[in-house]
Amino acid sequence: MAERAEVTIAYCTQCNWLLRAAWMAQELLSTFGTELGSVTLIPGTGGIFEIRVDGALLWERRRDGGFPDARTLKTRLRDQIAPDRDLGHLDRDHDAGD
């Protein structure tokens, strides 16, 4: 069996972003389930909000301009860990809007 992806979400405790980080973790676990080895929340300070997969930066609040929506986050993760995977309605809704 292939190694399962390790996702980390570093969030700022001073900014009260725990609920946002936890919601994103839940969204990823709901969609990718057994394809993930873990989703780890990492408390930090100074406005940090970074999502990494196997150490590679997937989303960074300052670099990427805020916070990702569920579709964007799931698409980026899918593109990293399972590019051939269909995300169901997320892919179809996106295609219809293009």
C-alpha cells in the first residue's frame, strides 16, 4: 500500500482561527478519508495559517490572499495526492462554471 498523505494545518491562536482550521481538517477528512494518514492541527501565533501536505506548502494565507474555500482546498490537495481522482460534484460544478 502506498504511503498516505500527512496534512498539517498551522493556525494562529491569537487570531482565534482554531474553528476555521478544525473545519478545514474535517472537510479534508470527510472527502479523502483513508487516503490521508493524518491531519494535524498546529497552534501558532503571528497570523500564521498554512496548510501543508507531506511538508509541501499547499496554502499560505499571506501568499494566497486569505483563506481557501472548501472547493479550492480539496482541489489543491487532490492534485497533490491523487490527480486522477474525481471529486464528484465539486469537479462538475467547477466545469460548468468555466
